Amino acid sequence: MSTAPIFTQQNPTDAQLVSILDHHYGDGVVYIPENTPWSLYTFARKLGYISDEGYVTRKGRELLNRFQQVS
């Protein structure tokens, strides 16, 4: 049984999406950080930021770039 909190928000914020997308490595695969709700990863996939294979998509990279420019 997972002890990660359940993500129940309808529309995750950009910051929440970036928090999971930012955990990708050189190969582009997203690795879920400890204590990150699995449902946030699922939302990111449904919204097109992560591919079905678990890679950051072009849309996801664009969000990461926009967020980094603001920070």
C-alpha cells in the first residue's frame, strides 16, 4: 500500500506539474519523486505532458522552459 498522498485537485497548477516534470533525466523518462501523489503523474499524462511510455513530451518541455524563464 502506498503512503503517498492522493492528489484530488481537478486542475493541477503549472508549479505542481513542473514539480513532477522536473524529475526527468537525460533519457527523458520521468521518475516520480518520493511522496509525490501518483494521481499527479496520471494528470500530467492525461494532459499530454508525459507520454504513455513515461517520457516528457514536447508540451511538457515547453512548460518546463516557460516555468524556468519566469523563475
